[in-house]
Amino acid sequence: MTEDGQTIAGLISAWAGGAVATLVGATIGRLMYHAGEVRKMNRKPFDKNLIWELPVAVGMGIIADGLAAYFALDRTVSTSIAVGVGYLGPGGVQALFLRWFEKKTSS
């Protein structure tokens, strides 16, 4: 296990605290998704729809924090999960959950 100051996620967590670090991570994930959409020319860089990414990022941060608590993961890992979950968004998380649930019930 690394110390909190040795990774970017650990640095954010140590600097801002656990909950804020998770929300910052989810926001970074949503901004990564938005940047990809801008690159594909599906969105403009700074339009009014960017405001709607904030509540999605908060929701994805809460989901990521719940996942990390369920699996008893370290705060650094929680922040990293928040970035991934934030990037996937609600549709991606739903697809992952359904795939996991189908595997679990088919066995």
C-alpha cells in the first residue's frame, strides 16, 4: 500500500478530504467524457449542456463511494473508481451492473 502523497488520487484525497476527493474524481471523469464528445464534434467545448454534467458527476461520485465502501477499499482506490464511474456515466454503470447481475444469477 502506498502513502497518500505518492499518487495523484492520494494527493487529492489528502488535500481535499475523502468525500471531496471522490466528487473531484467523478467530475474529472465526466470532463474526460465531455472532452471525448468535443473531440468527436458532438458537443461544443463550452455550451450550456456542460452544466448538466455536474449533477451527473455528483451522482456518480456517490455511486463510486458506495461501491468502495461495499468492497472496503482504500480512499485512493475510491477516488480512482470515481474517475472511472464518472467517465462511464449512468448508462455505462447500468450496463456493467446488468452484466454482473446476469453472471451472478446464471450460476
